[in-house]
Amino acid sequence: MSTKTIKIFSFLSILFVYGCTSQRPPNIVFVLVDDLGWNDLGCYGSTFYETPNLDKMASQGMMFTDAYAASPVCSPTRASIMTGKYPSRLNITDWIPGQNPKNTKLIGPQDLDELPLEELTIAERLKENGYKTFFAGKWHLGDDGFFPEDQGFELNKGGHHKGSPPGGYYSPYKNPKLEDGPEGEYLPDRLTEESIQFMKENKENPFLLYLSYYTVHTPIQASKRHLDKFKKKAIELLDEQAPIMIDEHEGSTVSEQYNPSYASMVYAMDENVGRLLDQIEKQGLSDNTIVIFTSDNGGLSTLGKNRKAPTSVKPLRAGKGWCYEGGIRVPLIVKAPERMEITGASNFPVISNDFYPTIMEMAGIAKLPGQELDGQSIVPLLSGEEKIEREAIFWHYPHYHGSMWTPGAAIRMGDWKLIEFYHHGKTELYNLKDDLGESNDISGKYPDKVKELKSRLKQMQIETKSKFPIPNPDFIEEGVSKL
């Protein structure tokens, strides 16, 4: 029997034991960072930002090179993680409440401003099976009556309807779900401390600890204790003219990582993840805790022509808000219990709605009869398999966004990726294996492949009841009079 086969057998055997005996199931620690770009971590290639704790975690776990958010913006991805469904199936396809501009060529479809209570969330499912459930940080999936405590979380520290910290990153926070700390307390520190306290108080029970940092969403407010470090580094490494801006349709993309304040926020986030990982070990939980780390969409690197975004995700194209790789490809690191010895890297495409079935399998919880899930468990990938049985993944973003994205959709099948731009009435095709930066549109060269991917995309949109934008009868094109 090969080493790989033994590894897979061992991992699946442990999961089988969880599901079939009274042995305690594994703790789940899920860390979600807001707007963290694919290469904002050292282990993903950043040379300006520093993330020693996450780099170490990647070396001890499995790092996914082709992981994707379910949407290029936050709320849809967060809903997808909670339910295991594509955003379009949930009818949450824009950040809540969305931009909804008026003088545009198309009118985006009306979507929901909250995650419906009838959806069975990951927290509710785990709670039903004996887990203690805790949420800290950004929620952004509804207002009163739709908060984390209404969706299966027993404790909620800081989760409310706002998408960015209302008082900024320093206390007083002006957050109705989080008491102010001492003046000057830094929000990521506080959310981590609340998470550690929950862990200490519940270490005798299986638990779900869902830590959803507001970092690194705007406003970009430096971690004061680390800012000087990155100011000095910027002087040493960067040209005085940095960053160079690159045109992207009607917007501009930042070409390199340059912002000391943003770098200090990434470093403070990493520092706090390190604190959390240290506590897992100190509390004697390392051998029975699964840690998942990821982001809700790509980094904020593309904005209007006169605006400079805070980070760069080069070599990927564009950033948050776009269905190019920069807006949807994200870091993903999974650290399994130590006895499972899961390390390495996977380049198989995975997506946010895979977390739900993955965690359920890890916890030994069976899918309910008739339960509708779009995601697939990635346990086989964690077990050493090279792929899971899936033909394609897709993104449906039929709205306008402040990054200058216009309504459209995309699909990835193998190395092929197709993007439809409804506003511009055009389709682009790329081969990601040969062209990760999506710089060479080859739709004219491969018309049969375009036809194949468009057909599969349409099928997936129909299956998930996707809604589409419609022509705006009141649209007046600039420089054209309406008669």
C-alpha cells in the first residue's frame, strides 16, 4: 500500500470514527479576512507584506493555489459560505445593500438584503449536532432579525449589518454588537481576544469559532505599532513613483504593493492569527481542531481613474468587484488536526460554497434528505487526491460596482475561463494555464470553446435561478440627446 493511500485511508478513517461513535468531533476554527488579495501573504508571493504566522500555517497544512470566492464582492460570498450554495441560488448577488446606480445602460436585478432565516446555515447544522457556536467580526448579511444570533450562533461579538467598521479600527467602535474597549484599542486585537476567551471557556465541548475580521476593508487605518516598520521598508524597496497605474476598462489598477498602512494591517492580522493558533496549542486542542483561513473576495486594487486603490494583486488582472482572477481568486489554507499529517499544495479549483459540505464531512454530519447544496466536499483533496468530480465553477455578478465593473458573469472549466460583459455585449476567453494574467483574449481563435463554455454557463445560471440585468429605458448616453 502506497504512502498516499495510507494517508487517505487514515484521514477518512478518522472522519468515519467521528460520525459513527461517541468520540468527540473536531473543533472548527474558520478565519475569514475581508478584501484580502490572493498574493497579500508571503506564502503566496508577497515581498512587501509580511505574514510569518500564516506562512508557517501553510507549511503545516494544505495551501490551495486555485481557491476562489463565490463572488467578487463580500455579502454573496459570505452567504455562500454559510449555506453551501451559489449566491445566485440565494438571490444575494451584490454587497448589501449594493450601489444601484441610476444612469446606467442596464438595471441590475433586485436581490435580497439579508440571508433568509429558512436557509440552514453551517452554524445551525453544527449547533444541532452538539457544537457550541461563536461569531466575531463582520457579518453583513442582514439587519435586525437576521444577525448571527438569528442564524445559529450562540454568541455574537461585533456582527451587524454594516460592511465596514462604523467607528473605524480603533475604539470607540460605534458598533451596536461590540462594547467599546479602552480608548485606542485595535479592532483585530479585540476580536481575537474575544475568540480566545470563547475557546478557553468551551474547550471541553466541540465548537465552531467563526472569526470574521473587518480587516483589511476600508477605511485603511494602520496598525500604529507596525506602521514605522513598513514605512522604512517602502523607502528601501519601492521607487518614489510607486505605484504605477494600469488602465482597466474605465478604471485603473494598482500595479504593485506599496502602501505601508495597508501592510501594517496585514501584519497585525497575521499577528492575531498567530495568537489564535498559539492558543489552540496552549489549550491542548491542536490534535482535534481544524483551522480554515481564507478571504471573501479579491484585493481592492482597481477603482475609477482618479482613485488609487490600497493594494495590488498582480500578476492577476483587476481586483475586488471584477470577475477577472484578481477579483475572485483568494488565499486558502487548511490546517487539519496534527495527527492527520495533511501538508502540501493543491491546484484544483475550489470555491466558497465547498466549505459547508467539507466541514459537515469533517464533523461526521450527514447531508439531510433533500438538502440542496452547490458545493462539494474538498476532503478528498485534503486526503491527497488530485481532483474531485466537478466540471465547472461559475460567478454571476449582474450589477455595477465602484471598481468600474459592469454587469457580467464568468465560468471556469479546467484551465479555460470565459467572461461575459453584458454592458459591453462582448465575451472574452482565456487559458489560465498559459495566461494567468488574462492578458490575451483568445475568443476569436477558439469559437467552439467559447460556444461550449457559454452553453455550460447558461445551464448553471438556469440551474441556480440566476437573475439578469435589463435595459434601462431612462439611460442617456453621454453626449447623446434623448428625443
